[in-house]
Amino acid sequence: MLSSNSNTVAEIVLMGFQNLQSFRISFFLLLMVIFCVTVCGNLLIILVVSSSRSLHSPMYFFLTQLSFSDIVLTTTIVPNMLHIVLYEGSLVSFIGCLIQFYFFSASESLECLLLAVMSYDRYQAICHPLHYTSVMTLPFCIKAVLLCWVMIFAVILALSVTMSFLWFCGPNIIDHFFCDLDPILELSCSDPFFIKIEDMILVIPLGLCPFTVIMISYAYIIITILKIPSVTGRQKTFSTCSSHLAVVSLYYESLLSIYLFPNTENIKKIFSMFYTVITPLLNPMIYSLSNRDIKKAFQKLKRKCHLLFK
């Protein structure tokens, strides 16, 4: 739809998935279940960590921030995705599309930074255990998280504002299930050169630097673990970072797959769905199923609730 006054795009059609046919209702129900489990699972992680004093440590504090980021991501993408699947498309305002892009980009970039901070926490805990409590203090953790939040929302806001100055005269159809950067820029009648340069520059602090921190941290962690003489000691030490490593691998593999595999729309949708829908679902499962402390804290919380409502 084009605005009659300004001859610019006022509404955008998200095509989503056009070949579901008889699987449409089943896919809708599956997405609904995934959405509910994702939100409840991440909320449960936040509740368990907040209610248990034994989990009041930097690692679990950062985990609550990661869970909150996953909630923001899944609530930004999935509700409109459900509408797209059910009605075989969705009509959103151009401003609404920019807002969705803003929160999607912010939550994805925030996850990169949080995973880097969490890897630094594991590096300090394993490589410098005697100095851990003096380095990873509560003020330091709060400042690190606040810096991540402020930097992400300021930088992504600048990118979104710059995009709003482009001229969008049509067409107004995006063959995707959410408003990502490239599909939006394809609708622009202006030259998106400066936006693409800005995006490439922002990849350095928001993507490349966090990834480098993670790689260096785990290089030192692996070297330290290999120096431990006993097999039991190596296994016990590695178990303290195994959940984080699994989440990092899952996140970056799904993200990089978009650039490594053939550049077709269906392939893009599949991998985009993986890191926007599946990853937020799996993150709390990875941490809760493989972490004894969270399991114990969850059991205590369940007993408290049982006694409270008995």
C-alpha cells in the first residue's frame, strides 16, 4: 500500500511461508507450543535464579540477562509469525516494521555481547580462580550488563533512524516472516550504500569483537583444563563451562549458516527461523538440564510453591 500524499510505502506485506498448504494448522500449533515453552522456560530461569541465594553469582546473573534477551527476541518475532502462518501473510505498518527490526537487531546483538561477557566470566573462574571474586564483583557485573544494554539500544537506534530517512516508494512486499535489514533495504528507492557501510562497521563491535573475546577466552580455558593432571578434575572443570559453550556453538552455527549455505529465500527462512525461534527455546533447556545447581534450586522452588498453595 502506498501513501497517496507522499507516494511512500505506508504498509508492508510479509509473505512468510507460502507453501505450507495442509501443514498450515499443524505448523501454527507447533509454533504456538514453542512460543509458550520458550517464554515460560526463560521466565522460569529468571525466577529460579532470583529466588535462590546459591545462584546469586556472576554466571547466573548473566544467564538471567540472556534469558530476558531471548524473551524479547521471541516476543518480537513469533506472535506476528503466528499471524502470518494462520492467514498466509501479514500486513504491518512501515513504522511497525522498523520497530520490529529494531528490537530483533537489539536482542540478537545483545546476545552476542552477553555470550562474550559470560565467556570472560568462565575464563576468570577457570584460569584465575584465586582472583575470581575480586574481579567479578557485583558492581563490575552490573556495569558490564548496563554497558551492553545501553550500547546495543543506542547503536541499533542510530541504524534504525538512518533507515527511516530512506525513500521507500514500492514495491511493499517482503518474502520473509519478519522485517530483517536486507529485505527492508530491497524495498528502498534510495541508494542504501551508506546504510550498508554503517551495518558493516557495526558488525565489528557487535559481532566480530564479541566472537574474538569468546575464542580467546576458550583458548585459554582449554589450555588450563589440559594442564589439570586428573581426568576427573578435567571433566569437573569443563562441566562448569559446557552449557555456555553449547549455547555459543548453537547460536553462532545457526547465524553463520545463513552466509555459508546457498543464498535462496527458503534456505534463509529456515536458518532465520532457527536462530530466532529455536535457539531461544533451547537455551534455557541446555542450562537447566545440564546444570545441577539450577535443578536443585528448581526443586526447592517447587517445594516452596507446593507448601504455599497447599
